[in-house]
Amino acid sequence: MRLYRLSLIAILVLVWGVFSVSCDRAVDQRPNILLVMADDMGWTDLGSFGSEIETPNLDALAQRGVKFTDFYTSVSCSPTRSMLLSGTDNHIAGLGNMGEMIAPEQRGKPGYEGHLNDRVVSLAEVLRGEGYHTYMAGKWHLGHEPEYFPHARGFERSFSMLFGGASYWSDMFGMLAEHEEVAEYVMDDKRLDKLPKDFYATRSYTDFLIESIRKNRGDGKPFLAYLAFTAPHDPLHVPEPWLRKYRGSYNDGYEVLKTKRAVAAKRMGLVSNNAPAPGRYQMVKAWDSLSKEQQALESRAMEVYAGMVNNMDYHFGRIVEFLKDIGEYENTIVIFLSDNGPNPWYSEDYPGNQGSKWFAQFDNSIDNLGHPTSHYAYGMGWGSASAGPLDLFKMTVGEGGIRSPMLIAGPGVKGGRQADAFAYVWDIMPTILELAGIAHPEKHQGRQVERMRGKSLKGVLTGSTKAVYDENDLVGGEMQNGKWMRQGNFKAVSVAPPYGTGNWQLYNLADDPGETHNLAKEQPETLKKLQMAWDRYAKDVGVVLSK
């Protein structure tokens, strides 16, 4: 009888414990947020966007959620990230230009601080203030000083690389011979002098985020987990088996790949069947004009790049499985996007690298690509191919430079759909806040903060609306003298030299996403209206053009 009573007491204690945990967890039923950003990934680099690269985990996310086909970012890394985390224009948030590229006439001007400034409150600051755990791993690129670290901008735990790019291995090589020879990393509020010997960026950032979530599991608080992959940004580095997985897959060259991707995009309904394909960009050498040795090196670079995308998908799958294992996946909103289009540069094109002693130490022979001691980027030919039916690439306001794949799935999202509605990176923060039931503050830590300019995507995600912006809304941007303005399907665009003429052009993207037919002469009034709208936008946000 005594044994029975003890057993009964034990059962009651266990039941009470489970009930108590359940009650604690029931205190806050708001969704978790898993925000995942790829770096320099082309619009057609995912299987769900027409790629031959294997991305099963992200393709499953696309099937489960909503796939956005007309989603815009900025032309390069940090401006996009500033909009992602502030919900407003990059010229307001402090990244009117990348910190590394601020021109003399821009230096010291409002919006050109080169870091996420105090005019805005970050997504992490808002969510943490409202009871969320906030974790970050990966590329930051929004400030190098302690007061600008992720830890200072609302992230409770963070393991971050501060530069625009770096080696994926433990050697900590940076990107630029002139002032970024050694990359900078921080853990929370502390700089790191070295990395673990087994460090590989894509895996290690995923590990950190998983462990951060695990540590606080069960305390009843939701989390924001920001996984900012550096993949597939150069230098092209990936371990086995991904290093050899795509051997021989790209021997036909980048022109053939671009055509295949464009055909696949049409077959999948991502663009109109009648959409004209852009021709080979004038600065890209014809594949047949390359020597056999050059073709072999080019092909190997794309093989490694494909392995990096595949590897990134694998590690994304790891965090998804982890969330399923701990019972949090069904209550997690998952958002995936890239920060801009594919990179057109080779590594020697970066400022100061060509002919430098620092760059000469790397071994970029064909057999060493992907390994430590290599430092290679895949160049304009493959960059153009990664954009598929779109024209141009990163650093330009062409569609290939600013149109990104985006996937959103989770609670409250009516999945299994494609959304062709135009959306912009500044819409992500308003969306997250609305889904979490949180209002954007007018003040933070006693200071007035700028309002968000983005719009919530909730209506499109639930299926209650088809559009984010109506036919009268005007949305524009600028980066490094590249200008664009959208109204509905019309886009006025001025691609700055050296990749364009700087002249305004007009396209109807519904019919011509590859921007092949300039409508400027046929519809001059439409172009004039959009140019005038851009002028108002530039004055409003404080654009300072460089000379």
C-alpha cells in the first residue's frame, strides 16, 4: 500500500510538472520567427525557381508556404540588411551606401553613417523588448564598433562576422587587400582573436543558432532566430562531399546554363511564356572564345558554387529538423530570402586585390578551388546565368541585381501557393511585427525613431488579398547611382556605369522581366511620371549621388 501511495504521488508530481510546463508555455503563444538570408544568391539558384542545384529542404519550404516571384532587395549586402532589420529605406537607416564605398561627397551626411544608425529601432530591439528571445548567427555588415555590434542592437546572443565577406574556414582571411585582410568576428559583445580549428561558416553558424535556441528551450518565450548565411558569397569554399558533387555539370558553359534556367522559369510559371530572354551581356566573353584551360577553370568555379548552395540547403534542413524535434516547427514562421543578386566580380576585381602581395598568397589553381588557401569568385558569366531570365546582376538595379527569391511558411500562412505580387525587403519587419501582434514603437530608449515605410505581407500570406501595393503606389530605390521606381508592372530604371549608360529606361515587367524592350519612346509620359516620383523619393529620404 505504501508503495502504491508513493507511486501515486510520483505520478501526480509528474503530471503536475507537465501541467506546469504546459501552463508556462501557454503564457506566450506568439509565433517563433526563423529569418534566413542567403548572400549573393541568384534568382534561379533554388530548385523551386528552376535550378538544377539540389535544394530539397528549401524546395519543401516553398511547397509548404508562399513563393514570392517579384520580391526586391537592394543591389548589395549592407543596404538590404539595413532595410530588413529596420522596415525603412536604407538611406534613412544609415546605409545609403555600403560603408566600404562611401564617396567623399556622401561622408558625414545623414543616412550615410555606414552602420545601422540610431534613427531606427531594429527588429531585434523591438522583439526583445516585447518578450522574445533574439538570436543571430552569420554575417552582420552593419557596423564594426562595439556600439554597432548585433549585441548592441537587440540580439541577446550572437556569433557574427562583421565584414561583407570572408573565408569560410578558420584562417579568418578577409576580402580586401587594402583594409580587410583579416576578417572580424564577434561573440555577443566580445571580439574573437581566433576561430575553432574545425570552423566552417555555414555549419558553424547553424550550430550556434541551434544551441542558442536549445539553451532556453522550455521557458515559455518565443524566439527570433536570424540565420545570416555567408553562402554562397565568395570566396568559393565548401567541404566534401559537396566539393566534388557537381563535377562535370557545367562544362557546357554559362550561356547554356542561362538558357536552361530561363526555360525552366517559364515552365514553372515564374515568368510569362512569351517573355523575351536577355542576350549575353556585352561585358561577358562568349564561352566559345575561351581557351580550354579557361573553360575548365570557369566550370570548376560554378561546380564549387553549386556545392555551396547545396550545402547551405543541407544546413537549413538541420535547423528545420531541430525545430521539429523540439516541437517548435509548427509554431515557427520561416522566412528565406537572398540579400541581392549574383556577384559579377572575380576576386581580383575587389579594390586593391589585383597585383597585391596579400592576394598573391592564394592558390587559385583549378585543383585547389574550394579548398582553404583559395580565394576565388565565379565572375560575370555565371552571375548572369544565376539570374536566369533576368538581366544583369549584383551592384546593378537591373532585375537580376535586385530581384530575390523569397519563401514564407508557418502559422497563419496559407501555403502551397505562388505570389506574383510585388514586395520589397522593407516589408519583412512590418510583416513579422503584425504576425507577432506587436506595434512598432514611436520611441526606443528615450529617442524618437523613424516610422517603418514597408507594408505587411499578411494579407497575401493568408490569401485574403493578392497585392501588397495597389496600382497607384510608387516604390523606388537607389544605390551607387543606380535608380529605380516601380508602379504596378512598370519600372523606370537607370543603370549606372560601368554596367549601364545612366539613362532612364522603361519596362513592363509583366511582359518583359528580362528588360529587353525599352518603352521610353513609346510611353514617354509614363516614364516622366516615374522619374518625377523618383526625384521626390530621393529628396524625401536624402539620397546623395556620388560623382
